[in-house]
Amino acid sequence: MRKFVETVERGSVFVRHVVTLTARRSGSSFLTRFGVSALVDCRKGNLEKCVGTDAEHLLSERFALILRGALSAVYVMVLILGDPAKGAPTTRWAMATEYPESTVSGEGLSAFARLVKEKSHGEIEVIPSFGSDISSAQLIASIKRNETTGGDALTSALDGSSSIFELPALPFITQSTEDAVHLNERARPLYEAELRKRGITLLYLSIWPATGLWSKRPIRAPEGLSTLSIRTYDQTSESVMRQAGALAKQMPLKKVFPLLEDGEFNAVMSSGDGGAGQKLAGYLSTFTAIRYACPVSIAMIRTSSLTALPARLRHAVLDAAAETERLQRASAVSRTEANYAMMRAHDVTVVDPPDSDLSELLRFAAKDAIEEWQAKASKDAWAIFQAFSNRQSTKDERQR
């Protein structure tokens, strides 16, 4: 925008000089009728639009030609430098997520890209990469290596990061959107502090629907777990499923589909959100709503890329991030029912509630994983966990 204004200002001076010089030579009183402020309207050299249909009668033919040439020269300068009204970006950011476009992560990046473009008046372009080969576990390292400017990652899968990122996906702690919102409001300052240490800025949080268990047939008894080879999404969920008797391995979702195809895996832990659920429905015909956790993903950006912007654009980016988080939170409430409707439309059997014996076994298997997390958690993370657990206990007592 600044370049455009400078161009118009330089062009205005040039045109004014031509007009003044020529008018002096011709003795015309045209300057009293011509406003150079109308330059933008006549940058295509449309003299009649700029000064009126009778303008050329006031000028010598030579003067009209000179003025047309001056206006055309300014118009060429505008074309070269770019017209901000057309939203030509001066900054481009690549942002990656391993998840499809129609999932929580994908829709968040799409909304953020749209809002950044809108609020920066086209000066910043966010280019999302959906289903990226950069997994959640790799995202921080990829940002540091300049392989991407930022992205959206499932917190619990962040490789080698603080235990605070595992908190929102601990088993059977958050089982509803309301639980997840409350927990993440408390944990957010710790997320921000940990990312700051790594030269990364948190943009917004997205809450996922509760994790369920996809399989080829209903699992209504505990012994059914022993027949499963399950894809899990972090180390904790892998540990819990192994403790419960299943074969389990953590991996990015996109890598499990060939393994489902050849029969090496026959179950997947996933909320089945959006496009991910549609793809899973092609391999697995049952979704058991075990409500393991409501994970959270974090959208992040390299801090140096953000601080390199002028203040007005930094504010635009942060405003876009805040609005994206509001949109994501508003949509979280209805996502579960929308996902169930999609599953049923694809002939997937939704088992909700799950078999009570199965639920009891999984909760028992989760105890060791929670104790392991407690042993390595920071004092602040442990305090959040205790406060949230006490809140949940009080809530459960009131519901009895």
C-alpha cells in the first residue's frame, strides 16, 4: 500500500508540473478547474472522466496530448508496482497439517488463511498444505529448519516437547468439548511459554471431538481388544491400548491406510472427524464411542516471521488467529453429531454408549499411563491437572 501511495504522489507531482508548465505557456486558466486529486480515477488516461467533457475545448491539442501521456505514465508505474486493491501479497507463509482439509485442523487453517488475507488487505497470503508429509511430531523441527513457516499439530504428538502438551490427551480426563475448553484455558499460558522457548508463537487452539475406536466389528467385551492391531496417535494412547491387551502402534493417520488395506492393522483410534472419517469408513465399519479424550491441536508460526512484519500486519495476523479460535470453538459443539451422521451415511455402525466392561477395562489400563505422566510433569502442569480433576469430581458428584 505504501508503495502505491508513493507512486501516486510522485505521479501527481509529475502531472502537476506538466499541467503548470503547459498552462503557463498556453495562458489557460485550466488549473482552477482541474483537481490532481482525481488522478486515481483517470490513471487510464481518460481525460474526459477526469476533467469533464468540455475539458479538451479549454486546452490546446498539444496540451491534451501531453496530459494524456503524463497520466498514462503514472498508470504504467502503478501496474509495475502493483495495485493493492487487487490484493497482491508481499508476504507468503506456508502452513502444514497432516490432516485433511475437512477436519478440525484443516478447517482451522482454511479459516485462518481467509481471515489473514481479509485483515491484511491481501498483503499476507497463508498457503495451507493439507495431508502434509510433515506430521504433528515433526512440525516444530520442520519450522526450525525453515521447511515450513508454521502449521497445525496435535499437541500430544509433538516430538520431544514438554509434558504439558500431553495433558489435553490424557485418557478419560476430557470427554466433552466443555471439559476441553476449561482445561485448555488453564493450560494455554504454559503452551505459549514452551513454544516461546523454541522460537515459535501460538496462534490459536482447536478442540477435536472425543476419540473413538474404529474396527471391523463391534467390540462389546474386553476380550475383543486382544484381536485388534490398533493405530494410535501418541505414545500415551499406544501404552494404554497395549496395557488393555491389544497390539498398538503410534503413527500419523495418513500412514495407516495402506496397512488397513493389506490387513496388518484392523483398528484405528481416531475421532473420525470430517474427511478422515470418510476415508476410515472405507475400511472399518464400526465406531465405538469410548470417549478416550478430546485432544487439542495448536496452530503455530515461526516467531521471527511474525515479528518481521510491521505492527499493523502483526495485529492483523493476531486478530485473524483470535477470530479463527472463536470459530473453531463455536463449531466444536456440533461436530460430533455431524460426524455420526456422516458415519451412518457411509454404513458405519456407531456404538454409543460402549460396552460397560470395555469402558471399565480401558479406564483401568489408563491408570499406569497417567501415573507415568505425573512423574515427569512440571509443577505447573501437575497443578492444572489436580485442579481440573477436582472440578470433574465435584461435577460427577452433582450429577449423581
